[in-house]
Amino acid sequence: MIQVKLFDEEHEADLEVEMNYFLEQLDEHRIVDIKYNVAVIREDEEEQIYCFSAMVIYRT
């Protein structure tokens, strides 16, 4: 069976920590793919919000 684990953080370092913790628990041969995305939302002239996200596709 194929499953996914989604991650979403405001800072790339937080995403890295969360993903590394999850991947430590997973046997390497079960990983199918990892997708990564960065989105920037500009609320006004002064503020930008970053969204760092990733999806791990793996076999159970």
C-alpha cells in the first residue's frame, strides 16, 4: 500500500527537523519519492508569509 505524509512549516529549518524525524523512523527502501514546495504570500507591502511544504510518498 502507498501512503503519504505531509509537512508544512513557516521556516525551512523547522521543515527539515520534522522531516528528518519522520524519515529516521522509516526504512529507506520504503521511500518512493519526496516532493518539495515553497510558496510566498504577500499580505501587504511590508509582510510576506513563507510556506515550506513537502510530501513523502512511501510504502507501508
